[in-house]
Amino acid sequence: MQKLWNKTRSTLEMIKWGRSIFGLTLISCASLLVCAQSSQKTKTDATHPLTVHVSASRIQYNCPIASGGCSSSDLYAEVTVNGKKLELMGPTQIVRKVPASVLLPGDYPARIVSDTHAAGGSLGRQEYELVLADGTLWRAQVTGITE
């Protein structure tokens, strides 16, 4: 009986150690995953410091000849950046494998790619780069602005 008890106790101790090792391994993996995600997010935030809120988007087809059909299209997005309401225009085919698509409403990390102003500051041209959820970049220029 004593031998059986000793064997049972050693088996229980091995299971306890196994659970401890499994728990520590699980915690370590989770910590590494969180650190990797936070460092990746920091990298994106550093290169794309702005937040652009897309409230609406639409595709506008360019049809130079009414009976000839449409040869191309542009994607327009109504956005808010730092309290300014802008309209952005860029290519509709953001990802090569996906046909023309609209942007879903929401917040996107972004940066200004170019910003030029005419003398006196009454005219300007800006181009933005938005980072989509899958990491794809969409470049668009400002085509409208409201107060």
C-alpha cells in the first residue's frame, strides 16, 4: 500500500509541475504576443501620426462619352482630420485582387504625403496616405474642404 501511495504522490507532483510549466509557457507566449503587437502599433503610429475619420465614401465613374461607357473611376471619401472636414479622392482599386471598393466608415491612421500652399495661403494642395486594416496604403488628394 505504501508503494502505491508513493507512486501516486510522485505522479501528482509531476502533474503539478507539468501544469506549472504549461502555465508559465502560456503566460510567456501571451506576453510576447502583446509586446509584438504594441511595438508594431507604435511603429505605425510614429509613421502615420494622424487619425482620419471616414464618414462616407463613394465611387464616381468617369464617363467622357455618354454612349461609350466608363473607362475609369475614382474613390471619394468624406473625412475629418483635426476637426477639418475634407473630401479625398484616390484610386478605387486599392488592392489589386479586389475590384473597385468603397472605404468602410471608421478611423484610419494617416500621414500627410505632400502639402503645398500658394502665396497668401488662400490656395493649397494636400495629399494623404491612409493605412487600412490589413496594412494596405491608400493615397488620396484633397478635392474638397468645408468649415
